[in-house]
Amino acid sequence: MIKKTIKYLHQRRLTLTFLLIGLVLLLFIFIPLGKMIFSSSPSTLWNTLLDKEVRDSIWLSIYTALIATAFGLFFGVPLAYFLARHSFPGKRLVESLIDVPIVVPHIAAGIALLFVFGKSYLAGKAFDAIGIHFRDAVAGIVIAMIFVSVPFLINSAKQGFEEVDERLEKVARTLGASPWQTFFKISLPLARRSIFGGTVMMWARSISEFGAVLVLTSHPSIASILVYERLEAHGLEYALPVASVLIIITIVIFVALRYFTYRSKKQ
Amino acid sequence: MSMVTNRRILTALIVALLLMPLLNSGCSNTKTPLPVIVAGSFMGPMEDLEARFEELHPDIDVQIEGHGSIQVIRQVTELEKEADVLIVADHSLIPMMMYNTTIAGSDEPYADWYLSFATNSLGLAYTNTSAYAGEINESNWYEILTKPDVAVGIADARIDSCGYRAFMTCQLAESCYDNASIFERLFGDSFTWPITVSVEDGIQTIHVPEILEPKGDKLALRGNSVWLLFLLDSGEIDYAFEYRSVAEQLGYSFLELPPEIDLSSENYSESYGSVRVKMDFQRFGSVQPEFTGEPIIYGVTIPNNAPHPNIAAEFVNFLISAQGQAILAEDDQPPISPARADNPDALPDELKELLQ
């Protein structure tokens, strides 16, 4: 019996080693999250959820991130497809520049946006003509979110398109499909999983954004800014429950998304 | 050379590269760190003080962290950060938030003394592209700020001392200019949940609601007065209520206001005291802060759980010395000379001597 177990463990030593190593990382992620959620009593969490200011800010985070992600899809997917299918001088440079918003300190990103979309600058003036303002407005939150999180979507979609066999597109073309039909019927569906993954990443990263939004739009306040304001104005005791509620809601959304993508994968 | 050796060399190089920072901190960096948490408005002078102090003490590495004044104290009392020196833009915060709060796991308070060591004044920062920059002066500023094409920035009174002091200044302006509508015209319609003023026994109390959210484009609110400066630079706002030291050090134009309202002068302590700012935090039971108008006085203390109390005392000593005061004066932060202790008996011995 013991011999059998040892033999079994021996055969599985790679799996076991990796499991142990992975466990360290899992604990590293789960313990702080768990501590955060359980630092507030259920009744405090419930009261926090009943707080209109908290609900408004979480809802604002969720829907501005959705709008940002929609813009990301509309502009990012065509760019990703172009980059996946064409090479041109300076392509590497363009691809590196796309990643820059991820590494730029986000307060600096916010300031950079202010100097383009501010009311005294070109883009700001142009949008002003159609009544869109960016300082302390929903549009400001959205552009800040797009700037810092769209690289995740572009990169993921590009990888997805690169993995689509170009011969399939060529076959479709020889069978009489137009380039548009080929894109929508062949390339896009085959790359959908990567695009979906990138979309979720972009949306999630948008919700967590703080620095760039803070510079452009402190009010109305998204959830991350409300956490900061409560911390500054009222102390840790009042900031933690807001953070916990935000974490719980995002966990629910993430689990739901994984569940649905897993189901569609099985079909 | 074989492929395998090549790879081994590469791996070794990578490992060496990863270990480099550890080696560095282990060998060459033997300096003692001196964590100092200061009010955002004191960052400029602090950096100059740091440079001079480190020149005098090459074995010490002053590490500066800046926050709004209330948050400076919370870093220690709530987030349990260990700091050697705390500097706030409102001295009254130290007794209010530290004298009665005990260090976790003991019955000792976080602090039991502080020194008043510098002053400042409140006014308006602006740039040469601000609307009406050529016209604004000491007697018409509140008229200019209420013009429809002028946007104004103010720090969040719930977070930054510069914010509640700006409210005080505007309320004091009413008697100074004999015009009872100034506060109402500036802020009456600017917030979703209005700020109200009540008068009792000659004391005007400004009530700040627990949710402070500007309405419309005319007023911008930021958690820290320094962040208003980005908005000023980009032309989003034309004027920002700011401390003189900050505006001057960072190269902005600064409109000085009369001493009756700029909270700079101890000669006007009594009239400043006729204005109060009260935070109406109904749901947030822990504190109901109330601030009485008084001259702006910066306070410094050494928390009782400071990791290096002796070096901290040496730094405070330097701060209130002639040398330190010269640096403050140069950075438009008028020193209080000599510095005053509110509770001289509790001072560390090193500082007692100097004050005598």
C-alpha cells in the first residue's frame, strides 16, 4: 500500500512540485483579499451596500468601464487585426508604444490626457463644440480608463488574430468571400476567445483605475476614488467596507464570466 | 563552447542580475533611514531641509512622504506606519488626533507634545493665462471669482486643511469687505449637498456636509490642494485657493489677501476665531471634526513609537535652529522664532535645552 502510494507520488512529482509552488502564489493572492473582505462584519457590509453613495460609485465604475471597453473594442480590434496581418517599418516601435500606458505612472497619464482633452487644448476644444467635457465629467473617467487599459485588449486581440491560420482566410477568399465577409465570418469568430479575454481584462483594469481618473475627474467619484476619499476623510474603518463590497461584486462578475466562457468552450 | 554551457552562463547572468539589488542594499547602503511624514504643502521646504541635514549627517537618509495633514497623522495612528517625525499644516490636529489615541498594545498616547514652528498664509494661485489675471487684486478678487467665465479650484475640506481654511477666509471676507453675500455667492450654489452657515453668539459656523460634490463646471474640488495646480496649468481652472509657500515655490502668480482674512497673523487671532468649520459627518461616528479659525501654524512632533527617537530629535533640533529657519524663510514659509512647545515638560531632553 505504502509502496504503491510512494510510486504514485513519484510518478506525479512534477505535478506535485508545481502544485506546491502554485499554492504559495494562490495564498499570496487569497489571504489579503480574504482578510479585506472579512475585516468588516456582514452587517457593516450590508449597510455599506445600502449606502447610496457607495452604490452610485460602484455602478459608475462598472458602467464607465463598460463604455471604455466598448470604445476599446471598436477601435482596438481593427488595429489588432491590422498589426497581426501586416508588417511595416517601425512596427516594433508602434507595438512598444502601445504598451507604454501600462508602465507610465497613472497620475502622469492623467496629466498627459488633461493637456490634450483640457478645455484649452485642441481635442478639448473640438469636443467642447459638441458639448462634451472631460474635467469632472463621465467622459473624463472614460478616456482615462481607455488610455490605461486598452493595451490589454489590443495585445490580446492581436495574439488571437496571429493564431488564426492565414490559409483559412485565403481559402475563404478563393471561394468568393469578400474581405469583409472573411473578417467577420472567419477571422473574428476564430479569434473570439482571445478578444473576449482581452475585453474582460480591459474592463477589469478599467474598474481598478485610480490615478489617471483622480486627476481628470474626482467627482462624480468612481468606487476607487470613493475608497480613497473615505480613507482620507473618515479613516480606515469607513474605507475598508467600500473596498470589500467592490471586491465581492467583482468576484461575482468574474466567476460568472468564467462560468459562461467555460460553458461555451465545452460546446 | 557548447549550447549547454552557453545557457548556463546566461542563467547565471540572470540570477546575478536579480540578486544585484540585494547585494547593493546589503553592502553599500548602511545609512540609517529617518522616515518623516509631512503635510503636502511642506514638501518644498522639507526637501531643502533634507538636503542640508543629510549634508551635516551623511550617515542618515531622510525619507519623506507627503499627505494631507489629517492623513499625515492617520498614517501613524491608523495605518500603523512607523515614522520618526510628523509635520502638519495645522498644529491643532496633533493634540486632537494623537494625545488621546493610544499606541496599539500599550496605554501610551501616540504623542504628548508638539512644537509650533512656522506659519503660512492663504491666498489665490493663478497663471498669466487665467481669466482676468491682469485685473484681479486684493479688493476685487471675490467679484472676479464669481464671474460666470471664471473657474475656481478648492481643496476638499474633509481631507486637506487648505480646504477648510479657504472656507474660513471667504467667510471672514464678509466682515472685512462689509459685504454679507460673499460666501453665499462663492459657494452657495456650487455643491450638490449645500454648505450652510449658521450664526450663534457672533460665531459663524460653516457646516460641511459628509458628501462634498461640486455641481457644474465652475468649481473644481481635489483631495489635495497641490493637485489643483495641474488643473491651473492646463487652464481648466483660473484660480486656486492655495498656501503662499506652495504657490511661490512652484512658480505661480500669487494674490496675497489682506491679513484680516489670510490667516497669517497672530494679531488677528481673535477675529479669525469668529469663524468655525464643522464637518457634519452623521454616519461617520468616529470623529466630528470642528476647526476654529486661527492663524496658520505648522506643528511638528515625534511619535512615541518612533523607531529612531534620538535622530528624530536631532532633526527637529535642526528644523527650529537658525539654520533651519533660514531655509524656511527662503521657501516663503515664515518661521516662528523661537519655536513654541505646547507641553514643554514632555519634550525630549535634547529639545528642552534648546528652547530654554
